Amino acid sequence: MSQIQEKTEIVRIERLTDDVIRITIDAPEIAMSALPGQFVMIRMGNSSDPLLRRPFSISQTSNAGHIQILFKVVGRGTRYLAHCREGEYISVLGPLGQGFKIDMEKTSCLIGGGMGIAPLLFLGKRIRQKGLKVDPIVILGARTRAELLPLLTDFEQLDLKVHAATDDGSLGHHGLVTDVFKTIDPGPDCMTYVCGPKMMMAAVHLYCKKMEYSCQVSVETAMACGMGACLGCIVPAASGGYVHACSDGPVFDAEEIVWEI
Amino acid sequence: MSQIQEKTEIVRIERLTDDVIRITIDAPEIAMSALPGQFVMIRMGNSSDPLLRRPFSISQTSNAGHIQILFKVVGRGTRYLAHCREGEYISVLGPLGQGFKIDMEKTSCLIGGGMGIAPLLFLGKRIRQKGLKVDPIVILGARTRAELLPLLTDFEQLDLKVHAATDDGSLGHHGLVTDVFKTIDPGPDCMTYVCGPKMMMAAVHLYCKKMEYSCQVSVETAMACGMGACLGCIVPAASGGYVHACSDGPVFDAEEIVWEI
Amino acid sequence: MSPKALNSSASVADLRVSLGDLKLKNPIMTASGTFGYGQEFVPYMNIHRLGAVVVKGISLFPRSGNPPPRIVETPCGMLNAIGLENVGVERFISEKIPALQAINVPVVVNILGDTVQEYSEITKRLADVEGIAAIEVNISCPNVKKGGVAFGSVPKMAEAVTKAVKENISVPVFVKLSPNVTDITEIGRAVEDGGADAVSLINTLIGMAIDHRTRRPVLANVFGGLSGPAIKPVAIRMVNLVAQAVSIPVIGIGGIETTEDVIEFLLAGATAVQLGTANFVNPRASEEAVEGLTQYVIDEKLLSVRELIGGLVLS
Amino acid sequence: MSPKALNSSASVADLRVSLGDLKLKNPIMTASGTFGYGQEFVPYMNIHRLGAVVVKGISLFPRSGNPPPRIVETPCGMLNAIGLENVGVERFISEKIPALQAINVPVVVNILGDTVQEYSEITKRLADVEGIAAIEVNISCPNVKKGGVAFGSVPKMAEAVTKAVKENISVPVFVKLSPNVTDITEIGRAVEDGGADAVSLINTLIGMAIDHRTRRPVLANVFGGLSGPAIKPVAIRMVNLVAQAVSIPVIGIGGIETTEDVIEFLLAGATAVQLGTANFVNPRASEEAVEGLTQYVIDEKLLSVRELIGGLVLS
Ligand SMILES: Cc1cc2nc3c(=O)[nH]c(=O)nc-3n(C[C@H](O)[C@H](O)[C@H](O)COP(=O)(O)OP(=O)(O)OC[C@H]3O[C@@H](n4cnc5c(N)ncnc54)[C@H](O)[C@@H]3O)c2cc1C
Ligand SMILES: Cc1cc2nc3c(=O)[nH]c(=O)nc-3n(C[C@H](O)[C@H](O)[C@H](O)COP(=O)(O)OP(=O)(O)OC[C@H]3O[C@@H](n4cnc5c(N)ncnc54)[C@H](O)[C@@H]3O)c2cc1C
Ligand SMILES: Cc1cc2nc3c(=O)[nH]c(=O)nc-3n(C[C@H](O)[C@H](O)[C@H](O)COP(=O)(O)O)c2cc1C
Ligand SMILES: Cc1cc2nc3c(=O)[nH]c(=O)nc-3n(C[C@H](O)[C@H](O)[C@H](O)COP(=O)(O)O)c2cc1C
Ligand code: FES
Ligand code: FES
């Protein structure tokens, strides 16, 4: 019997802002095998309402067998999760999906917006561990300083220099992460890893196309199963037909999918 | 706008045994107007599953505006309630139904079994306050000493002598409350107030009939609304047709209803 | 939403809708069988703020209904087999109507029968009674003359019942459709042909619950009607289908609990809505929906709530 | 229940059931479209413990299915409009069957078509393929030749499809009924007449969800199929009705999540059951139901699980 699905204990809950929360979960099997860009599906209580699990990117793993997720309270499921207590048990399924493909030959550029920053921390850490010659470039954006600051700290602890951008200019560049990206020259062999709002990812993808950078994006869709069984999580594929966000993704080469902009 | 329905705060949670819990709720309007034998309908969370409110007898009220309910964890609803924390808010509807009709002229005999003891405490207190000449007779039964003891204490604090009976003989009489009742002579003018398992109430009713005592019983049925609107909570009436447990009861003269034994 | 904001702006929000000749101050009604005879809710809410109240189904003679158990909770819903317990049309007129008139809200009388004849007779009896805003005809009952097939599942029968009621009364007649049919639009068109002023839908889906411990059906009646949030997706779709198939107004019913639910039913094509099971969970649900809808009309700067009706955007 | 107790006594619990000529080691199956092609669940459970696996519906040619969004959560349920995305019968045979054979569990192939002709052709193509335990015919699809009326809602059409499949294959044929009909027993009898070896029911109820903010249907396809616990009461009743109306076995489907649910469906008259949406919530649900049912048969000292079938006690 595989141990991928677990009754896992919440070991820490950190309220980073009013509606952004980080939860540390004791899930050794998941922590051991997870790759950056993969996600977990978490059950929202024991009731049949809400019925379906909710997907969250794995934002960090630890050698102690913990995983971390970072989420914003947007609806009933996340409200439930926000109401959980340390010591409570939740049911976690994972690690799921195809993560980022780390390219050791290129300059890495991690670009994240809002909760899309979550998987990039895990990615940044892994890149650090692999010991790439050139330091990855990290560009992170959010609405406000209050939202962005707690997320930056993690990256800085990895000794990664972060370029910040906020919608209100309260931290770093006043504007979009793409603006910042355009001011940086990573050299021709650049691999961008992007996660954030759809419009932001589309903009980064367009710029990468122009600059002939490679670009991987992590997409979000509605999901019922997270494991390729329901066929609910499709994204139109550039080659025609559809790909499945949960099993073919959530990370795709930006060229693989159709961008409706 | 009537304030009968409230967002009320749980001010105290006491775990009397593994599965019997007493909750104190700050609900001044309910506390002020409640009568012994009345009940409240409590919502089990914000989810639509479980959908319906659950009925609980009011077990005590205080001048500080608190009400108490005493319940056993038997299913999802009560499990939810058991999981609540002090300081949490729950939605309470009440006071509902027709309570006990206190007869000042007769010797009161309060007979309760299991969670049926809950409304009798409120009744005993009210009878005490009214200052009946003869002390009420109180006979309480439960499965074990562990279950019965914490419930007895409340009555003893009212200076009421309690005759105990337990299924396993670990406290008081080894057997049924009816056995105890039969050993007591309350005199001819006796009003029994009974709440407990159906078989127990039926047995007390039969004995009262034989002895020509008056007998009021508090019945339990499935309930959707608790306020006479759904017509779901019927009990076959001795006069034909049905009475409604939530609005005609839950307290009935035992003669009013049909006892299928 | 602050009550203050509401009161100060309530006058500017136009929530009026019409169901045939019946003008309602807002589209929020309560569903038959879930709101008693109105009186029961007086301690909990301001009934007069509702668009209308639909009372428990009334038959020609009193009925004591089904034996217990009559209700059981199901996932996000409940089954009921009340068996149409009611005081009968005579006592309804003498006892309930006067009290209903006192609460100052349009009263819709839901009626039911076992034969077309019975429907006619109840209607005749109600024809001269003051204080009835409209009749809602429940055609989900089995037709005893036709071997128990529900009036609501055969177009011709549904039309016949509608005609029998229409011929005997001058107030608007709504016909309440059963969802337990292959093609509800067919029944909708039939009752429109029969002269209905509006259609109400949906009544309950038929269901059953079994207690695995006793190995018995939970309900004494074995089968019961499923209501509550569980059925909302089925109801919205049927409202949407029927609203496109008929030209009379549709009253949307089924799992409505919140202002958002109301808006969804209006967008799907309903002119008015009824809240049923929600009243049990929250006796103030319908009044809160009136408040919520008022605020929505203001916030969205709608000229009238009627802009929402059938306003579903299809790309 | 301790796994140890289970293993030591598993041999004494008789969970076998028969669906026509197909003998299953236990009555727990997975529902079409909710279990992929089986492979997806290998990391989470011991698939070989299941009675059978029903694969995603297969059509003559590959289909890419409906555009997104295809799914939306509803109270205690979900709507799906996958649009029957599948690899087509050829790739199914060449790619999926070999992998399915490796997991060592009977495989039921769910098929669908737009015309009777298409159903025949898929069946012919599957007739000689090794490793198919049975065919399940999905007749909820609209018949393109008959103006889009679903095969499953007209008895004659349902019978014709059944016959077309039966004539072309020797393995048992199950026909899967749609609940969106006035009288499901009529369809059940028709497919029995057509030669079906068993009936599976229910497929999804048709429903719709609207996003009140965008004022659009949530699903690109507008309508979708409602599944999950919400529909359980409707499913149990239909299973109970059909089990009494036909003499072939009934496979119960709809909102089943737990061992208790399985027992209820068996009592209602089902010979076997399928878990659908539950697999998404808990990928181990079907295996847990096998464990739970085994323990139940032991605890209740049943000679066989078959004692439960139709064992509903009516007073
Ligand atoms: C692969 C993947 C990884 C994800 N990782 C994270 C993460 O690390 N941190 C995080 O905060 N969120 C993440 N999400 C989004 C997260 O799953 C949703 O926010 C969550 O499911 C909402 O649940 P809810 O019950 O609170 O909201 P619901 O009540 O379901 O919905 C509330 C509101 O949120 C919107 N919403 C629902 N699902 C999504 C979604 N997938 N994306 C955007 N809006 C949505 C709804 O349309 C609605 O407006 C991820 C999603 C996917 C598919
Ligand atoms: C007027 C009234 C007053 C009540 N007062 C109290 C009280 O003071 N303390 C208390 O502990 N309980 C009381 N009850 C019973 C209480 O309402 C139920 O225990 C509760 O509703 C169970 O909810 P649940 O969700 O936990 O159980 P469910 O999941 O609904 O059911 C779990 C199990 O409990 C059984 N059950 C459900 N409802 C009842 C019921 N009404 N009586 C007996 N068994 C039931 C079910 O059949 C099932 O076996 C009262 C009931 C009524 C009608
Ligand atoms: C307890 C109960 C009793 C009902 N009685 C009636 C009735 O007498 N006449 C009728 O037309 N509908 C009756 N209904 C159906 C409701 O009016 C409504 O159509 C149905 O419950 C769906 O709406 P809901 O999901 O909001 O409850 C009853 C429903 C319930 C739950
Ligand atoms: C995402 C999804 C896809 C489905 N695809 C099919 C299918 O291809 N063929 C079919 O006959 N039924 C299909 N169904 C219906 C299920 O097999 C089942 O009949 C239904 O979901 C009810 O069971 P449940 O409530 O346990 O999910 C699908 C259901 C879901 C949720
Ligand atoms: S979420 Fe089910 S297939 Fe992707
Ligand atoms: S519980 Fe609804 S009428 Fe009694």
C-alpha cells in the first residue's frame, strides 16, 4: 500500500496577513518524494459540504518530514483551513502532478505573483541545493508590502536576492513584475519559471517569446480529483485538444498551451 | 424584530464524561423567557451538511443570561458541537415548545434517564424557586456511575435528595428508575415529570396509570424546524390523528399520546 | 450590510415583479409546506417584508397525513413524507385566513386533490374568500382515478387540472410542476395552454432513505420528497428550460438559501422565487434575501430587479 | 477495524455476487468516468481487491470533449460536463487494455454512441478483445439521428441499443440507465426485453450552475451531470423501483461513499454497486468499502453478502 494519502498533523499555523496563512504539516512520505511545482489535494473537513478536496502547491519541504503550504482565504474551503488548530489532523493527497523541470544549463529566473510565490520557494531551494553556478534571479510581486514582505523573507534566508514589485508601490517597484523583468538581463540562456495570476503569466510568456527565453508556467484550474481520473481540469493545448492540469501539469512549457489574451 | 434567534457565544464547555458534554451559552433573551421543558434548536456549523438544526433541552438558565445544554455525542451534529471551543459563536433558536406544567398542589416527582435528566434540572430549580411545601422526589438513572455522578451533583446543589439507579449498579440502585419509583410513596396527589428513553417513559406512565398519579412526559422525535412549520415531528395522539412534538410538546400529558409498547 | 444603509436607500431600489395580475413588492416568497400558515414565523421575522407567502397545501377535507417518521436528513437536503397533513379548506377559511390577513402580506393558497373534480371544488370554495392573492396548484399528487399516476407527469392531465381551477376563480393561478418527469417543458407548456398565469417549479425530487441498522426504510411512507441545497442544480436547470419554453412567468424553487441563490434563479429566467427548506435552517432566510436583494439592486445600480430576469449571459 | 482481524477472517466472508455470467469476488465496482482507466489509482490502493473496474466511456472515434470549465462543486455534489473525452475504441484496445490486464481485476468497458449503428460497431470491435469482463452501455447520450432525444428516455430506443450491443458480443452486457425520466422502471423493462444481463443505475441527474458575479453558466457546456452524496436518496429509490420491476440484477450507483451506503443499496435491491464521485474525495473509498463490507458480513454472521440483496424490511 502506497502511503501517499495520509492523515497528517498540522504542526504549525502562521498568519502572515489577515488572509494569508502558512500551514506546516507533518507528512514525511510527501516531504520525501515531492518535487518543486507539485501540489497536494487537501480535504476540507469531514463533511460532504464542501465535497471536493482543494489543491495547494507545496511551498516547502523539510528534512524533518514536514511540508508547508501557503494560501489565501478566498472561500469556504480555505476558510475552513484557516480555522484549523495546531495538532489537528487533515487528509492530504500528494505529491501530485508534474513539477518544474530544472534546467542546470541555463540562468534561472523565478517570477511569482501573489500566492503563485508559494511553489517558487521550494524551487529556489532546490536550485540552491543543486548548486547552479549562476545565482537564480527572483522577481516577486504582490498587492502590498504587508502581503509581500513575509514571503520575501524566506527567499532571503536562502541568500537569494529578490526583486520586489507591489501594486501600490509600498515595497520595491511600483507596478508589475514584468516591468522589473524587462530591466534585467539574464543573458541569452534563460529559463523562466513562472507562477501567478493568468494575466501575469501570459505577459511573462509573451516577453520570453520575444526574447527567446524558455518559459515554464504553473497553471490553475478547477480540479475534482487531482490525479487524472475525472478529466475536469483541462487547458486548451497549442497542438489542439486539451492537456490536463493535474496530471500533465500543473507546470507546462508556456508554448504548450493556448493563451487567450 | 424578535431576538429569539441569536448568534450566541459559547462561554463554557465541560466534558462530564467521554461522550457527555455540558455547554454554557450566552443567550440572554432565551435565558430570560425560557421555561423548564422547553428546548432550543442549534445549528451545526456553517456548512449545509449536516443541514438541519439539532434540538436540545434547556438544562439550566442563569440570571447572568446564560443557558446550559447537556448532550451526548451520538452522531455528526453532536460531534461538531463537542469540537467547538469556548469563545466560538453558534446559532441558537429558542426557547421552543411547551414545557412542563408545574402543579403547585401536588407532590412533584422528577424521573429522568440518561440525557433526559437535562430538562429536569431546570424543572427542579424552578420548583425550588416556587417554594413548594413538599420537597420534590427526584429519581435519576443512567448507564454507569461515571455518567450519573456529574449529573446528580447539580441536583444536590439545589438541596434535592436524589435517588440514583444505574444499569450496572455502580451507583445507587442496580436496575431501573421505575423499580426505585415503586418503592417510594409520594402520596395520592402526585405529579410525575418524566424524561428519558421511550421504554422508560412508557413504564413510568403505566405505573402512574395504575397508581392514578398524573404524568407528564417529554418526548423526542426527528425535527426539521422546531417551530410547527414542517409538520415532521408528529406523535400519534390518543384521541386520533397526531400531535406535534415541537409545538404541542415536547411535554405532553402521558394520556394524550399513544404508547406503542 | 448595515441596516442603516439599507433603510435610507430602500426606497430607491425597485424590486417589484408581476405574476399575471398579481403585483408583488419583491420576488421573494416562501414555499408551500415550509412556512406553516405564516403565523409560525411571526416571532422570528417581519413577514410583511416578503413578496408573498404560500401556505401549506390545502385539500377539500382535512387530512391527518402519514404516520411517523416523516422526515429524515440527507446530504445537503432532507426527505419529507408529510402526506399533506392539513386542516381542510373549511377550517382553512374560517381559522387561518383571518390570521393571515392580519400579517399584511399577499397570501398564495396551495391546493391539492386526488381528482380533477376535487381541484374544482376546493377552488369554488375559495372563490369568494377575501384575502387570497393567488392560487398555487400542486399537481404532484397521484391521480386516484387514473391509477395513481401523478397529474404532474402527464401533459393532458396537467392541463385539465389547470383548466378546472382557472374556470372557477378570478385570482391568478400558478401551477406547481414536479421535476420527476422526462421533459418538464412539455408539462409547462400544457399548463400554459390550460390557462395558468405562472408556473412554479420545482417541487421535490422523489427519494428514499434506508437505515442500514434496522434494514428498514427510514420514512414510514418509504418514499419521500427531496428538498434543500442538494437539489439546487436540478432546479436551476429546469427553471432555465421552462422559462425558455413558456411565455408566462416562472417562479423558481429548489434549494434557495441566500441572496446569491435568488440572483442565480432570476438570471436563469425566474420572475420570482420561493424559499422552502431554508426556512427551517434559518427562519429569517427569506427576509434576509429581501434585504440582500435590495442591497444588490442598489450596489449594481439596477433600474429594477426585473433586469435580472432571464439575464443569463451565454457566450 | 484492525487489518489483522480482517485478514485472518477474510476467507470466511462470502462476498461473491453474479451479474449474468460474470462472477465477481465482491459487489464493489468503480463507476465509469470516475476511475480513469484504472491505472491512475494504482498508487493509492490495491485495485485487485475490487469486484470490478468500469472504465471511462469509450466511443468509436476519439473525442476531445467539452471546453473548460467542465466541473463545478455544488452542495454535497458536483456537476460535470466532460463531454465524453476519450481515446476512442482503437487506442483503448491497443494502449489501455494491456495495462488493465496487468492490474488483475475484471474490467467492464463502458461504451457510448450517437447512433444505434455506432453502438454496434464499437461492440464488434471489442468482441474479440481479450480481457473484457463485460460491457456497460451508456444510453444517456442524445441520439443524433432522432433529434438529440436521449436513448435512455425512450423505451423502444433503449431496447434497440441493447439489442444492437447484445447481438455483437458474448460477454455480459449491462445497460446504464438515466434518472432523468418519468418512469425509470419502463426503461429498465425495455432493456431487459432487449436482452441486457444487468442494469446499472443511476447515471447523473442533469443540472446547471450559474455564477452570480459573471451572470454566466459556470460550465462551458451550460448543463452538466449532478453526482455525489446529494443524489443518493434519488438513486436508492430508483434502484429499489427497478429491482422490483425487472428480474435481471441491478447495479446500484449514486452518491455511494461508505460501507453503510453500500449496504443500503444492497438492501434496496442492488446486486452490486459502483462508487463514482467518492473516488475523487477519497481514492481509497472503494477498497475501504470492500474491507468494511467484509467485516460487516463477518460481524453480522451472514452466510453470504447475497443475503442483503433486496433485504429491505417493510412492515
Ligand atoms: C495546482 C494548484 C495549486 C494551487 N496552489 C495554491 C496555493 O499554493 N495557494 C493558494 O492560496 N491557492 C492555491 N491554489 C488555488 C486554491 O486551490 C483555491 O484558492 C482554493 O481551492 C479555493 O477554495 P475555497 O473553497 O476557499 O474557495 P471556493 O469557495 O471554492 O471559491 C471561492 C472563490 O475562489 C475562486 N477560486 C476557486 N478555485 C480557484 C482557483 N483554483 N484559482 C483561483 N480562484 C479560485 C472561486 O471562483 C471563487 O470566486 C492552487 C490551485 C491549483 C489548481
Ligand atoms: C425536544 C428534544 C430535546 C432533546 N434534548 C436533548 C438533550 O438535552 N441532550 C441530548 O443529548 N439530546 C437531546 N435530544 C436528542 C438530540 O437532538 C439528538 O441526539 C441529536 O439531534 C443527534 O444529532 P447528531 O447529528 O449527533 O446525530 P445524527 O447523526 O443525526 O444521528 C446519530 C444517531 O442518533 C440517533 N438520533 C438522532 N436524533 C435522535 C433523537 N432525537 N433521539 C434519539 N436518537 C436520535 C440517530 O437515529 C442515529 O442513530 C433532544 C431531542 C429532542 C427532539
Ligand atoms: C416539509 C415539506 C412540506 C412540503 N409541503 C408541500 C405542500 O404541501 N405543497 C407543495 O406544493 N409543496 C410542498 N413542499 C415542497 C416545497 O414547497 C418546495 O417545492 C420544495 O421543498 C423545494 O424547495 P426547497 O429546496 O427550497 O425546500 C414541501 C416541502 C417540504 C420540505
Ligand atoms: C467526472 C465524471 C465523469 C463521468 N463519465 C461517465 C461516463 O463516461 N460514462 C458513464 O456511463 N457515466 C459517467 N459518469 C457517471 C458516473 O459513472 C455515475 O453514474 C454518477 O457519477 C453517479 O455516481 P456517483 O454519485 O457515485 O458519482 C461520470 C461521472 C462523473 C462525475
Ligand atoms: S483534476 Fe481530475 S483529471 Fe485533473
Ligand atoms: S419540527 Fe417542524 S413542525 Fe415540529
